[in-house]
Amino acid sequence: MAQQRPSQGSPHLAWLLFGYEILGILTFIGVIWQFWGNPGALFASISTVIVALAGLIATTVAIGDHPRHFQSALKKLGNMHRAPLTFSIGVIRKTWEKQRVFLLGALCVLLLGVLLIRSVPWFSPSGGSTATPVPQPLTFSQQTPDGETIGISEGGMAFDVASRDGTDALGHRDGALKQEAADAYREANYLLARQYWNQAVDIHPATGNPDSDDAEANIYREDLNIKEYGYAYVTLIIAVPLTGIPAAYNVGRDDLQAAYVEQHEFNKQHSNGLHMRLLIANIGTGAIGAPVIAERIKQSQQGASVQRDDTLAGVVGWPLQTQTNLSDQALQVMCSISLPIITLSTSEQGNCGNSVVPTAASEAQTAANYAVNILHAKKVGLIFDPANTYSNAIAAAFEKAFLNATGPQGHIVGSFPYTLGVVDPLPSVIQSLLKGEPDLIYFAGYPGDLADSSGGSMSVLTMLALMHSSVKIMGTSLYYQDIHYPGSVDARVAFTTFAWPTESAFEQDYAQQFDPSNLHPGTYGYNRTDADSIVTYEATGAFGAAIDQLLKQNASVLPSAGKQVFSPGQLNSVLNSQNWSWQGLNGQITFAQLEQRVIVIAIRANKTHYEVSTTP
């Protein structure tokens, strides 16, 4: 006859199974509350609970087969703690049999209540809860309607992933590696992120690397060093365009290169002290992301919906190419907080910060003097973008300066608007201007727009050559981007700018960082700087010099990682002091009374650049 299971184990089984049922229902309630709205996590958690409960029940049943051993173990455990097990199994069994339906029913009602609360929007914590929201980080990213990714990044985003000319023909083929690095960084896998960034910019012994000029990856690596070594640091945000059309993001790349050189120099000089961390803010083509980014920075300073970064010392950026109504709005937001700003745009933009470039009126006056005294122009046609604050302002300033210089002999034969980066209307605009027989066309636009021949169309410069036209073209500082568009280098062109590369420590450091193997001698973007990179270096360097002065004034203060070293107000006071100045590449920088020179660059034999005239 088969041996029957001892009956003494059944009370223990009943009690334990009852506990498991209660535990299971309560666990289900907690899981549903925690993971509602995340189906994947909810399913995984419920599955785990079911498996765990099944294991407990199976174990309990096994114990029930050997109750005497189980009871003996429990008694010994009780004796160890000097607390004998004296519960009454009979009382528990009777209570369980009487109250089981009621207790389980109450727990089921509680479970249904949780389901109702989580599924009805006005009960759900995500839809009407008065709980204090968790502040978001300062860094973020989002898509614009035209598909650009804008935001602020310390490594978790890769903005600069396009090629130099918008195709795969030139530069920046490291986009995939940088995306992998960004993914790894967001997962806090910093070792893997660093490996991808290294691959993106390191020089291959045999073939070189066309992406050695990538400053974004270098900045992220430098920031990661600060994080991993626990250095104290101050933070600057570099706000430039890195997506959209090549004419915009090439400027942003030049700006990032200069900012990185200053960051690297500053951190090298302060190897055991305060470091400089850079956050990259991509404002996109036409500053489409500028208002959102400015608002994010403002909220961070207020420390409510966005986490406050006590190390944030200032903002550098907003180059001329991004001077639009959107950037104006962004700067007005920035003006409402005390954070120091050094812009790469003209002061006519009405910003409350400091600028390292001359006014549009000063630049236009230099251009007018050159047009009248060197080119002997009497009749001029104007082409400009009314939506770009800088293009519109400088065209108006040039017209005024030109007419004042020529008197009754000067004439404006036509004034035509166009949109920066939109090439289609330019040939017909030029043909309309030529009917007035101008000596000079004053072009406040991108060089690539005159050289563009995409889609099989003829470029403006080619058209003028075929027409044997003798008309000259005078460009603005926007034209210095001709270095990235070989077809725009033409002997009929001269343009104004704010800087010209000369022998300097900056030039040497720049070449060492972006062309360490000298694979691109004399090439802009690798071992030769342009005006955009020079003025950005001056802006970032001005912050570095002001920070140094504050460190000397507060020598007893010991900086610590993640903590405020000095207030933005203190930094503003230094930058705007009558007694403070910094030796920039273009001269002495004193924001209290800034006088920057304007240079005219003429193109001869389609390749030779030289300085023609300057104004203080």
C-alpha cells in the first residue's frame, strides 16, 4: 500500500499558500503602479513575479512532503533566537477558512482600483498629479520640423555628422562612429564612447584621416577627462549651427575648432586646478533652435523645471550667419538672466552681451571706402537677405556709406532681396542688376550661392565670365567661407572680414590639434585658420582670461568638482571693467570700449589673398 503524505504538513501548507496569495496580489499592485505606460517593462516584471511565486509554491509543496523535518528546523531556528514558535495552527486554519474569501476579495478590489487609477488620465500621476516634477537635465535634444536635431550636449548627442560639402566627397565620414559614441555615452559606457571618439579622429598611419579636423569629438573627449578625473571646472556653452546647409554648419565647425583649442590650452595651463568644460549647443541653420536653447539655459539658471548647473559661467556663439529674428528672440531671453554672453555677431543685433566683431556700420564703411577709392565704383547694385539681421543691416549701412562717399556721382542701380542658401533666383537677379550697368555688386550673402552649379544649372560666377562682364563683386564677412567652396574664389571678388591668419601660438596649436601629421599643408580647416575660428578663439579666450583674473583675486578659494567657483555676476564685472583687457589676435580686447579692425581681402589670379586696408 502506498504511503500517505503525513497530515501534519497541511496546516503549514495552507498558511504559507495564503501568504503567497496575499504577497502575489500586493506585488502585482506595485508592479502595475510602477510600470504602467511601459508595456515592455510591465510584461517583464509581471512574468518575473509569476515565476518567483511559482517557485515559492513548488518549494512549499516539497516542504509539505517532509513536515517533521521542516517543523524541527523551525523549532531549532526559534531556539537560536530565544523565541520559541508557539503559534496555534488550529486557530490559523480556522481563521483562514472563515476569512479567505473576504480577504482575497478585498485584495482583488484593491488591484482593480490600482488599474482604474493608472488607466484614467485625471487619476494618473502623469496627468494631473500635484507631485513635484523631477527637473530635467540642461542637456537635451529634439527634432525641428525640417528634420534638424538641435539641443545641448556634453557627449550624448552627435550633431556634426555631415560632410564638408553636403556629400560624401569631402570630410566628415565619421558620423556613424560618433553616433555609436553618443549611444555609449548615454548608457554611461564611457570607455566605449572614448574608443569610438578616438577612432573618429585618430590618424591612420597609411591613409591619414580626413576627419582629424573634427572638433566635436575632441571636445567630448576633453569633457570626459574632466568627468573621469574629478577635476573642478567651469562650464561654457558654445552655441553655433552644426546641421542644415553646409554654409551654416561649416561656420559652426570652424567655431568649435577654435573653442576646443582654447579649452585644450586652458586645461593644459591648469592641469592640477580649475578646468574648462564645453557644452555644445546646436542652434541649427537660421538659428532655428536658438529660442528653445535659450529658454532651456534660462530655466536652468532658475533651477525649477531644468536642473541648475552651478558651474555654468557663460555662453559663446550666435555667429553672423545665424543673425535672424529667431536669434534675436533667443538673445532677448538670454538678456533676462545674468549669465555672461560673448557673441560672434554684430552689436546691432541689440544683444545685452559683448561682441568680438566690429559693428556692421564699421564694416560697411570700410567696404565703401574700398569700393570708391580702390575700385572707383560709381554705380552699385545691392543683393541681401532681409530675413538675416546682419545681411540686411550691412546692406543698408553700405548704401548709406557709399552714397555719402560719392555724393551726387554715386548711384544705387538696384536693390534685390534673396534668401541665404537659396540659389535659384540669383542668376535672374544678377541679370536684372546688369541692366543698370553697375561697376560693382555688393553681395551680402554666401559665397557658395554664387558658385553653386548643382542640378546642371550655371553658377553666377560662370555666367558672368561667359558674358565677359567686367562687374566687380564686393562681399561681406560672410564671404570668407569661400575657403570651403573653391568655385567661389574669383578674381573679380573682394570682401571684408575681421581677421586674417598670421603666425601665432594659436595657429601652431590649431595645426597641431587638427593636422598633427601635416597631411594637409596650407589647407583651411586643418592647419590654417579663418576669420570665424579666429574670432571664436578670441571670444573663448576672453572668458579664459577673465576666469584667470578671478582665480588670482580669489586665490584662497579651493574649487571643487560640480560646485560654483564664482558667480556669473563676478565674471560679468571683470569682462566689462574699464581696467580689464585681453590681448587678442586682432589687437587688444576691452569690452568696455571695443575697437576691432576691419580687413579687406582681394582675390588675385584666383588664388592669392592679401590684406588691402584696415580700419581700427
